Amino acid sequence: MAIRLLSMISGVKQFHKLQSVVTRNQISDVPKGHFAVYVGETEKKRYVIPIAYLNHTSFQELLQKAEEEFGFQHPMGALTIPCNEDAFFHVTSRLNNYL
């Protein structure tokens, strides 16, 4: 019985180790000062954008739309903005010119 318990504990430790490696790899592709969002009405595409966008009213409006649609349960596991990509590009291009 003790051997079986040790085997189970070892399996759990390996799972957590693997999970932390996967999580670290997902985070590492986002540069410091940026965050990932998924954008799209039906097919979602991932974009990495500067955190500074969070301070701007036009981007906050996109976030309010996301909150209305998803609340705090985002289906992609990260912030999901339910607008078409053209609207997203319009907002972010204006912010790029502003920054």
C-alpha cells in the first residue's frame, strides 16, 4: 500500500512539473509589458499588445464589450474581445499613433 501511495505522489509531482513547464512556455512568448488577447466574432486570433493600451478610453470600450459578452469566463482561457478584426485594428492603430 505504501509503495502504491508513493507511486501516486510521484505521478502527481510529475504532472505539476509538466504543467508548470507548459504554462511557462505559454507565458514566455509574451514580452514584458505586453499581454495576449483573442480577437474575433467567430474565429478568434491571438494578438500580443502593449499593456499601455489599458489606459485608453477606446480600448476600455472594447473591454466593456468583452465583459458584457463573457463576464469573467473567457472561452479561450485568456482575454477574449468579441469584435471583428477590422474594428480591433482601427482602435489599436490609433493607439499606436498615440503612443
